Amino acid sequence: MQSDGQALLADGSADPLLCLRQITKNFGRHTVLRNISLSVASGEFLTILGESGSGKTTLLRILAGFEQPSSGEVWMAGERLDPLPPYQRKVNTVFQNYALFPHLTVEENVAYGPRVAGVSFDEVRTRVADALTKVRMLSFKSYRPANISGGQQQRVALARALVNQPRLLLLDEPLSALDANLRRQMQVELKALQREVGITFILVTHDQEEAMTMSDRIALLRSGELEQVAAPDEIYCRPATSYTAQFIGHSNLLPATVRQGMARTGSLAWPANVPDGSALFSLRPECIRAAIATPGAVRFRALVLDYAFHGASELVRIETAESLTLTVRCPQRGLLRGHVELEFSPEDVVLVRESAA
């Protein structure tokens, strides 16, 4: 499914900073990207999310200038970008492995880019101090990469990109080498830094939590095509396709038959304002709850099959009388056991399109 990026800009701008027009990339007979069209606003934090092999890194490399599209165009601020070599683009990339020079100090690493570009000594010194201050690494300026932690190296890599004053910053899974706790901390810091500097960030990741935490919008790639482009809350609460529903969090997919405004699967029935016929719906596990006689709710009985502890919640697998297996997320451990009475609200059931295999 291709979304219209121009209509989805985070700031409502009619003139996006970045515009991808029908980008296709082939490696021999293998098509990695197919007709990608997307607009990105100035100051937006966009995440390109997808599983391995979806084409997300190839798309990032095209934006950076390390790959050329087989067809299509890339425009930035009214200038055609794709014919330009990387060094002529106001674009910088933070790589997964940070790519710091081990023999240079933190200060020298950050200063390398502007010095090569011929920026004056005083200007370089000012820019480096400013960049290191933003990432809270100024006190480590005389250290070498081997003498600082992975999280600190990541901050230095960010400073080295920011010092070049790019209009667009690309991040290629920059947090993947960090442990879970530091990764969560850096997600918050990276988002705060992006808000402070006001630069457009495009992040590539396969981590759904990372995308949901940091992004203004998420562009979900599947097999080289855009499946959905939307804000995190929209892409989670209103997935457009069955693939989106299952890739972003957990979801119960309900194949149903619609007749005269009512959808039915087994003994479950709920109002559905869709045409008669077969339809597919998504119901998030947290939307199913212990029955409390909520007006208008769909009530049913089920048997608890098994459960998995997830810290603040529990993921419970249940089976209805018609052998329909569903997943329920419970905020309280041990709440559902044995035979249970459950319910869900019809407004929480979302119509989705069946994704092609």
C-alpha cells in the first residue's frame, strides 16, 4: 500500500524539505525498492521501519548518495539531490558502527569534517564546542574512542554529524550496539536532541519500540514497498493492512462475514459500517478485557490455554467455543485463569486490508 507523503507532513507544510518521487532500485534482476514516493517536513523525525530485506538501508543509502536509484528522483529544498555526490549534499549519516577514527581524540574526530571542508580554525573550534556541548561530551574532548563507553561513542558520532550543519541527518540503526537499558535512555536523548537542533532526522530501524518512541511519523517498508506511513498512534490504533497490524505490536486478526451492518466470526458479532461480504478486522490484545457488562460491548466465554509474563502485563492465549484462538493482554498477573467471561468494544475492532503474501 502506497501512502501519499505530501498529505501527511507532520507540520502541515505544503513545501516539504525532502521529496522522494517514484524511487525504484534494482540489483541485477532483483528489485529492492518499488516506486517509493514520500515527503518529509523540515524538522520532522521520520523512522523507516522494516524487517531485514525490506529495503530500508538501501533507501537510506540512496538519500546519502552511496547508491543511485534505478529510476525516480530525490529532491531537497527545491534542489535535485540524486545526481549529486555525497560530499555535495547537506546530508550527514550516523552509522551503526559509529566509524570513529581510533587514533584521534573526541575533539579531533568531531573537527575532522569541517577541517577537510576548509572551514576556518576559529569557526571549527566554535562548532566543535557547540556540537560536543549538545551531546554532553565536551568534558571528554581529549579522550580517544577506546577510552569511552559505547553510549559515549554514539554521542560523539552524533556530534561529528551535527558539526557539519546538515539539513538532513540520517541514522542507520545507531542504537543497535547498545544494551537494552542504555538503548532506552538514548532513545529519549536522541529525540530531545532532535527537538533542540531542529534538524530533520531520518532513522532506519527494525525495532518497533524504537520507532514508536522517537518518531513523528513511521514509514513501514515491506519487501521494497511502503505498507503504511502514519504517526505512531495512528499506525498502531488504525493499521491499514494485516501486515501492519501484526508487525507493529500484537494483533488478533478476525476474518468475518458482514451482513446488513453486522460483522460475524463464529459467535462473535459486532456493528461494522462496511459493505456486505468477507472482511478482515484487527483487534489489539489489550482491547479485550474481563467482562464488566459495558453497554454495547461484545461479550463471550473462553478457555485460557496458556500465558506469558511480560513484566507490567501478561499475555494470555485463549480459545472460544468455536476454537477461535485470541490473545489478551492483562495488566494484572493471574487475572485470567480457567474459563473466563470477556468482552471488547466494537469501536476497537478495525477494518484492515489483507496484505499480499
